[in-house]
Amino acid sequence: MISYAPFFQTLLDRNVTVYYLVFKQGMSSNTFQRMREGEPITTATIDTLCSILRCTVSDIIEYQEDH
């Protein structure tokens, strides 16, 4: 299962808000709703987030085995 926990931690670490990403960077609020619910997002979205946050993919997502 893909987890977005690293993304939310990256936001905290960099003092960036979802508000900033939506209203200043033009990201869709639906993207963050999907992430909160653990639903898939596109690799293009991951690429955009990495570019905005100047981070790596591992700062956005991680794989966790289902138990």
C-alpha cells in the first residue's frame, strides 16, 4: 500500500501549507483530499510536488506492506 505520510511530514518540516499549494501554486484541492484518503495520485502530480517542494519522491510517498 502506498502511504502519503512522508508528504504531510515534509509539509510540516518545510512550513508549507496545503493552502499555499492550492492557492499559490495552482494545485487541485482534490489531489490533497485523495492523498488524505489514501487514494492514488498520478506520477505527474508527484513530479509537480517534488518540483515545488524541492524534494525527492521518498519525501512524498512510501510503500507499506499490507498486513
